[in-house]
Amino acid sequence: MTDIRFVCLSDLHFGAENSLLSRLTTSDGDPMVDSSRASDVLVALIDCLKAIMGGQSRPPTLVLCGDVLELALANDDVAATVFMRFVELAFARDEPLFDDVIYFIPGNHDHHLWEGAREQQYADYVRGLATGEPLRPPWHVTRMYGLNDKDEVYSEFLGVIAQRATARDVKVRVVYPNFAVRSRDGARVAVFHHGHYVESMYRLMSKLRTALFPTRQNRDQIWDWEADNFAWIDFLWSTLGRSGDVGTDVGLIYSTLQDGEARLALVHSLVNRLASSSHRVLACRPARWALGAALGTAVRRSGTTERLTKAGSLSPSAQKGLAAYVEGPLRKQLEREAGEDEPIPDDVVFVFGHTHKPFEERRMALGYPEGITIYNTGGWVVDSLTTNLPQGAAVVLLDDDLHVASLRMYNQAVSDEQYKVEVHGEPPLRGTVAPGPLAAELGEIVRPDAPPWSSFSLAAAAGVRERQAALHRIIDRAKHQLAVQ
């Protein structure tokens, strides 16, 4: 078996009640995370990775493509402890699966870890200045070719947790929002990104800026997108959920988005709260009706995020967002860091997650002479009451030549028998081609009906059912609390 060089995992959401990688228990009938033990799905996932990489001459590098910790909807200590359970399994002292340097590209649910690393990076820069030398403004991104970047940025928070779990010098290096690597011959580039910029809501501040100041020049560099939107992303998806009782309420509000009756109760609760305050205008019934209609529309739209859509791997709006990102900020960063004498390679691979719907495709894109190959890693959470067939998770594997294979661990299915681990190869641009050398080799190893693959599938099917039942209980609890208010 060819040595695997990179293993990409994304959207693990450690600590979330709806993550298959967090073990669930109950307290007074309500679901809660048991962070003292690894979940059955997590143990089975590690067993599958061992079956592939156990005999390698050197361990591969782990790339964590965002939303590793659930900072929006879980307590920090719970998320950190579940991450520790993962590190204990993946970096076992006797036979670690991965190299001691993890590359981490923050997502929207753990964006705050980027803010911490960014501030430490700026402090190191200031510390190195000569007395009297003026300061430059803080920067919002790193260089994408992190393997060759001398200005390393590390997540002290994740690093300390990893070292505590392993008693080894495991480091977590942060590259944001794009991490790129070249093949040995330089003919291929693979780029890793979390994927939140594919959805327009994460560019809300940029859109407002354009609407308010239409005569200003369009900003399409990656640092412009991040500088415009970082505070909005950090506040709503990493910080607000960590704000004591408010954070708990945010979690309940998120859960109600899955249920029409609960959404209606949420809107009524919000209107009644406002009407009972000092807003005299809301004493008028038509005003309350108008506000309820407006809030109902807003809440209903909030429940139609990309990860919850069931029509195909990407909605039309996300398709448009993906094209805008790869043809705009990503292409410009590739060109800038490659230099004038080194054009973008003909073969570019783009790996992202965020949508929780794994897929592979090859598409033509402006600025990419031979098109671009897209891999989505999916995600490990169950956030809908009924089966969502496109939702699932994949592990994306790359060898030294950056040949790619997607190990599709599961897609949600109607019956347990339909849960099967599959190997997906490199998709063609036109016509039908061979799956690629790495996928062909993996196809000889992965036997879906035999352990450890069949054991994983059984655990995944049971885990999805368990979390759908837990979501029902969480929504019932939310409706009860809203009714009491």
C-alpha cells in the first residue's frame, strides 16, 4: 500500500450532543455528553484508519479542516475533553497514527481559536520589533503554504490538550483560511479550507459594506473577506454560544429550527417578550402581528442553511458561492504566493467541509486552465429529525504525489443495511476514467462487509438513530421552556 501523506478530517464537532464522535448519556431523561469515554463511532473510525495506515514507513500528517471543537453549542471543557479522547486514540504512545504536528484550519464553530492564535502571532511580531519601530496593522490570514512558512502560528489551547492526552510534544499549527501543499514534482497543488465562505451568510458584513458604500472598490482578496467578516463569524458561531445561560438558550434556539411547531413557539415567545417590555408600539395588535410575521420569516430562513438542505450535494446558492470563492480569493492567493514566474498548476485539488454533505466533482473554473477537483469531507453531526440522505462524512486521503481518495465512511440511510463504507476516487471532468491509483489501492483494502468496516457501519447507523431520538427530546424540552416563558 502506498504511504498516505495527509489525512483530512473536518466537522468533528467534538462536544456537541449531535456529534457521532461524542458519547451520549442521559440525565433526568435529557441527552448529555459523556466526555469520560470515547464514542463507539470514534473508536470504530480509528480502527478503520489503523487498517489503512498501520504498516506505513512513516506516519502521515493530520489536517483538521475546521469545526473540530463545538464552541458555539457546547461548553469549552466538554469540547476539549472529547477532543482529548480523540487524541488518546489517534496518538497512542505505542503506535501513533499521525505525525506530531497537526495542521488546523479553523472553521466557523471554532473560529475563536484562530482569534487566539492570531493575537499570539501579533504579540510575537511586536516582541521582535526594535525600540521605536512603528507597528503594522494586525493581519487576518496566514500564508497558505504552511509547510514552508517560517512564521509559524500555533494553537496553544489545542496543543496543551493534545500534550496532556499523550505526554508527547504534539503541536497544533494553525493555517487560515487556506492551507496548501505541493506535490513532489510541483505539478499538483492541494488546498484545504473549512468551507464557510461558500455560504453567503458568512460574508454578510462584506455585503452590507457593498450595499452601504456602492462606489467603493470591490474587495476580493482573501484578507479582505476575513477582515470584513471575522468579528461577525466569531461572535455568532464561536462566542455567543459560550456566554453562560445565553449560550444555553442559543443551543435551544438552534434546535427549534428543525421543528415547525417549535419555531412557531419561539416566534411567539420573542414577540411576547418584546411586547411586555417598554416597546409601546407593540401594545397594538397589528404591530405585534407584523413583528411576528417578520420574525417568523427570519427564523424560517435560518433553518434552511446549506447543511440542512436535502436536494443534492450543494444547493444552487452554494454552487454559486463555491465558484465565487475558488475563482476569486482562492485564485488570487494562489497567484500571489506562487509568484509571477510560477503560474497556478494545471492540477488543483480543493478540499473543504462545512456543508456536512460529502461529494466529489471536477469542474471548470475561471483561472484554472484544466479545471479544479473538489472534495467535500462532509461532517459527523446529526441535526435533522428525519433521514437526510446527502448528509454523511468522509476521510480525504492524499499520497506524496497528491493523488486523492475519499473514504466515504457513511451517508445517512433509511435502513441499517444501507450503511456501507465506500472508496471514491478522482472524478473526471468529462467522460469516465479510472478512479486513480490511490483509490484503486484502497479499494483492495476496504471490504465493507467485513470488520473493521462493517463494525463501523453498525456503530454509525446506531449513532444516527440515537441522535435523532436525542434531538426529539431536546426540541420537546425547548418547546416546554418556551411555553413556560
